[in-house]
Amino acid sequence: MYPDDKQKKLKDDPNRSSRKSCTHFQDIPNEIIYDIFEFLDVYHMYTAFFNLNIRFQNLLTDSNLPIKINLSLTSRSTFEHQYKHLIMLNKHRINSLRLSNLFTIDVIFSPIRIVSKLTRLQALHINNIQSEYVEKLLKYLVSLSCLSSLIIIVIDCVENKNQLYRRIFRLPVLKYCKITMTKFVESEPLSIAINKYSSIEHLVINNGCYLHELISLLSYIPQLRRLSLRDLYGTFIEQTKSHSIVFNYLTHISINKTNMTFDELELLIKNHFPQIQSL
């Protein structure tokens, strides 16, 4: 191609003008800016963009765009600023919330302050929470109609695991649940579910669990597709015959450690998990 032909092609290129108009960051269309915002925590969004110009201030404050808040590594002073200027002003926009420091959990959830107003919250991740706070928190999470993902790490002993599970199973649209309990306490199994069921499809239990506990627990989650257990205890084949419940949707099971024999595992799968594809 001759130089004149190259020049002509550049002039005739319909996309050239649009590319030229975006040589400055401020010229990027709002739609692309919103796409960028989706990858950022709200604190970083405000820090990076709020003081650029009035346009970005309006994009941040007047938008209905869902926002993510991560307070897991936040100092007390930074949290207090974010709570006042970001969380309280944008609670109706929060779709993802991550907490770990005890003082952040205490301010937001004890006494309950904003959780019932987090109407768009889809994912909640709480590290290092005490068991007494968990029970209080779960009471209020029932009112959140969008909460589909829950991760909780409990730092002390959970005396009544059954009560914890019951409250989790009441969450109306929960699909993914990961519970970590740092201390293992054996408890009586739940009674077999009759007419109260959970919507959970993926369950992770980072704690010890006995086989008879597990079967009773899973009776509340008939739609479960994936199950991950840290430790599974069971030494008697008779335990697998205690209930005739079959979990037809469960296709993937991960067990970190178990004292069950291969024959016991085989019988467990045959009697209860006939659709297993991966173990």
C-alpha cells in the first residue's frame, strides 16, 4: 500500500475519530467507567476518582451502581471515616461486604444498625467473629432477600452448632455457604428435615463432622450439588444405614481427612450419593 493510500484509509476509518476522542482518561464513556468501578472496592473508587472533577463526583454519588466494601484490613480511624462517609451514605448500594476486625463487626452488627437496610447485599464475608455475634447476626440476615453467598469464620467455640445451622438454613435465597469453626465440639445431630428446606447448592464446612450428623444436616439441603468437609468421622457401617435419604443432586464431594475405610465410603456413596461424579 502506497503512502497516499494509507492516508486515505486513515481518513476514511470510521473508528478513528472515536479513538482520537478517548486520548484522555476523562473522555472515556460512562459505561466503561462503570465497568472499571465493578472491579474496585468502594474505598479505592473514591480515593482514585472522587477528586478528579465534578463528573466523577457525580458518577460516584448519583449512581445506582452496586458497590463492594472490604474492611478486612482497615484501621479503626480509616473504618470510622468509611462508615460515616461511605457505608452509611451508600448502604442501599452495597452488594458485597467483607469484615474481619472485631471493632468493625461490633459497630455494624452489635447492636444491629444497618444490616436490615442492606437490601442489595448478595455476598457477606465475616472473619474472626465470636459465636455470640453469629447468632445475633443470622437473625437479621433472614430479611435480606438477595443474600446468596455467606462466609463466616468463628474464632471461639460454638456450643450449639445445630442452632447455627438452623438459622443459616432459614436464609431465603442462599446458594453458597462456607462455615469455619476453629474449635470442634461434638453435638447431637439435627432431627431429620420434614418440611423446612434450604436453597443452598454449595456447602463448605471447615470443621469436624460425624457421619450421623452429616446425613441429618444434609436432609435440610436437598438441592445441594457440591459439598466440602475438613474432617469426616465414622467407623461403623451401620451408621450409613441409619436413614434412607438419597441426595440425587449431589455430584461433587471433597473430604480432607476421614477415618472411614474404603468399604464404608463406597457404601455411603451407594446408599446416599448415587450421582457422585467427583470424590
